[in-house]
Amino acid sequence: MPLLSVKNLSVSFQNNPVVNDISFELSAKKITALVGQSGSGKSITALAILNLLNKAKVLGEINFEGKNLLNLSQKELCKIRGNKIGMVFQDPNSSLNPLHKIGKQITEAITIHYPKTSKKQLNNRLKELLKIVELEAFFNRLDDYPHQLSGGQKQRIMLAIALANNPKILIADEPTTALDISTQNDILNLILRLRNELEIAVLF
């Protein structure tokens, strides 16, 4: 059984179609890639899954755990976003809050969904996440701000945030766009390893 099933998804803005009748499935331990030229609707499709589009008309079905996500309230969706489905965006510079320390930004992803998590549990999970994204040395740099990190390090922090609550699905919206060639390769290999080790479904 697929973890998530998209059926006949169409998205339009002010009667201008952007995505037309697309269907696909996401399964555990598999990477599904949406390929197309710039402006073809790849990011729009990814954002539609978590209902992150403003003023868009979205038709079709996005079935996850027996529910059509398009029919859920914002309160219900908030329990899924960043919890059961994690997302990494194209540009970490616009995704990370420049005024907050990176340690706080990772732990917030946990406490939003599990506010009773103890400080000890948060510290243990932080160590686990930094190891998962190959940033073990950063446990001593959790008070750093995003501007103190390289592009690749920021994207690994974004991955740590997306994986904070052991999601079943990871949506990676062109996560290597803002990175140099060498760092792009590192991030791609990391996502491949995470897919295997965590047995998650990846939409790339």
C-alpha cells in the first residue's frame, strides 16, 4: 500500500491552470521524482500536498492515512505538517529564521507537536538528528545563527528540522538549487542514505 496517493490533482490561480490532472503514489523506501522545466508546476504540486498554497483552487484527491488532505481543516493539517510529513525547501536562507539560533529552530519543530518533551529528551534528540545529517560537531554550535553556516550546513539543518519527528514522508523541493556542485552531490547522497536508513518515502 502506498503511503500517499495523489489522484487527478489540478491547481489553478484565478482560473489559470498550473497543474493539470496529475496522479502518482509515494511508497516507503522509494524516491519519486517530479521532473519538468522551470514553471511546470513541480513546487506547486509539492506545496499542494500540505495545503500551503494561498488563493489557489485545488481539485482532486491527496490521500494519506485514510484521509483526503484536501478536506482537512488547518488545525488537522498542522498535526501532519512537520510531523508525519516533513518538507525541505529550495533556499535555506529564506526558510531558516535569521534571528533565531539553529538549536532553537530544530527543537521548536519538536515542541510544536510534542510540547511536553523534556529538556533532556530534546538534547538527546538533537544529538541524534545532527548525527543523522552528518553534523555531529555542531552540537557545540547550537547557539550559532544561520548566517554563521555555509549553504550546505544550512540545508543539513533544514533536513534535521524536517526529520525531527520521524516523518513517514519527506518532500524535497529542489533542495540543492542554491548549492555548489560538490555540496549538491553531498546533499543528494545524504537524502539517498536517509531514505534507506529511515525507510521513508521521498518526493524529490
